[in-house]
Amino acid sequence: MKQVNRDVILDEDVSWKIKKSIDFNSDAETFLEYLKKEKETFDTYRPLSTLAPVIVILVCLILLLLYTSMMLIDFMVAFFLEGQLLGPADLQSDFFSLLVIISILTSVLGQILVIFTLSFKYFFTKDKWSKFHDQTLSLVERLTEKNLLQEYVQFNADNGEQRFKLQKVSIDFQVQWIFPFIFNAFPPLLIETMLIAFLLPFSIATLFSLLIALVDSNWFITLGMTLVIALIGVGVYSNAVTIIKSWLNYSWIRNLMITRQQGILHQLTLTGDNDLAILRNENNLTRLEKMHPFPLPSLFRITAFIPLIGSLLGYLVGFTLLV
């Protein structure tokens, strides 16, 4: 079967923007040469001055984590061992005390999450260059050797914006090589997913604080908590839009490749092609179907939902005890 029959044409815009800090001559250089320049740029040593603000933030977060953890331990000892009720006198109850402890526990988990995320992003990953970029570079080198690069990636300068546009993909390619065309940060969607995982349980704790302020008629705190809720809503919305848009692009291309592979396999079966060709294409279809529909490593998916699941389970236990 001809290679052209194994290609999927993309009718939506999937492109790689050319960074302004990198000199590129579209008349004399190709996508491969640009990629090598980008790799060289982001492989350079990152000076300590660029990491200093991150280190200061991490130190502050660690100190805040220690303070919040000590508060959590004190409250747990007071409630579970000494039988003391927590909170304002008008609202003191076993259920209310549990909610106070759970809210602080959620804050602790969120702080751990932020420390882990910042540490991983700034100390264990390259800025804008990852294993996905390496896969892209490797494939572009192979396409260049076969004089096929122009068929898949073309330079585009519409509206004064220089970029490389992905025109089509082959079902024989690994989906991961298009990640740098779709996702702006790596690991893909790590920050957005973890931030939402923290903001959702944090919103519950904030609503809880807002309820207390309303009961106590403390309008200053009520106004402050309302503002925090609004900011949480903006944060969840903006990050959710980024996740959904990126995921839809990734899922769209993956599903196109699966559909094309299913069509090829069906055609081979109808024409009575040899068993080896059918087996090879069945394996290719299995490879495409096994690619995870959510492009985020399992470790980070699990880590991101620890504060969400943990806090929600805590609230559920509190309501169960109340009933």
C-alpha cells in the first residue's frame, strides 16, 4: 500500500510558533535546522539568577507548610486526644471540628503539591524542551533524509506570525511527536491539572470560611472570601479552557489516525491480502488504541488528584459522622 494512503490530512490549524529569540531564515533554512537551533538554545545552562525567585518562593512555601502542619497536628491532638471542640462557640460541634481539620489538611496537601510542581518543573525539566521535542527532532531528521519533510511540515507567515504548520501525519508515526505542536509546557498539562486539583478542594474550604463569616456577621471577611471564590473561579475556568482545547486537539489527531488505520485494515481484509500485512496493521491499530486519551504521565495524574480525592473523602467522612 502506498505511503500516501497511510497519511491523515489535518484540516485544522496545528502549528509550531517560531520563537522571536531565535534567528531563522525561511528562504535558506528548513524546519530541521530551526529545531536544532531551538534545541541548542534550550540546552544551554540556566543561570542561578533565573532560579533565585523560584528558590525564594520554595523556601517561603516550605516554611508555610511547616507552620500549617504544626497547626494541623495541634488541632488533631486537641480534638482526637483531648476532646476539645474547635471553632467559634456558636458553631462548635464534632462535625464542625472535623471540617476545620479537613480544611487545614487540604491546605497542607495543596502546599505539598505546589512545592512538588515547582521543584519538578524548574529543577528536573528543561524549559520548553523535552523528550517529546527529541522525538520530533528524530522524526524530522528521518523525513529530511527521505525528502518528505515538506509534505508534512511547511513554513507559514500569515498575519505576520512566523510558524511551521503541520499539514498531515502518518498512522505509522508515534502520536507523541506532535506534542510540541499542541502543548506549550512539558510535561503536558502538568501545571494546569495540578492547579485545578488544588483549587477545587480549596474552594470548598473557602466556602466553609465564607459560611462562618456570614454566621458571625463578619462582613470584612465575607467580602474577602467572596473575592477569593471569584479568583478561584477565574483560575479554574482559564486552566480548564487550556486543558480542554489542548486535549481536544490531541484526541482529534489520535482518533483520525485510529479511524484511518481501521479503514486500511478493513480494506486489506476485503481484498484478501496476505496474513503478514494484516497482522502488521492489526498491531499498528493496537498501538494507536493503547495510547492514553489523556496526554499526561500516570504519576502526575495520580499526584494531581491526591488533594482533590483526599479532601472530598474527608468531607464525606464528616457528613457521615454528622448523619
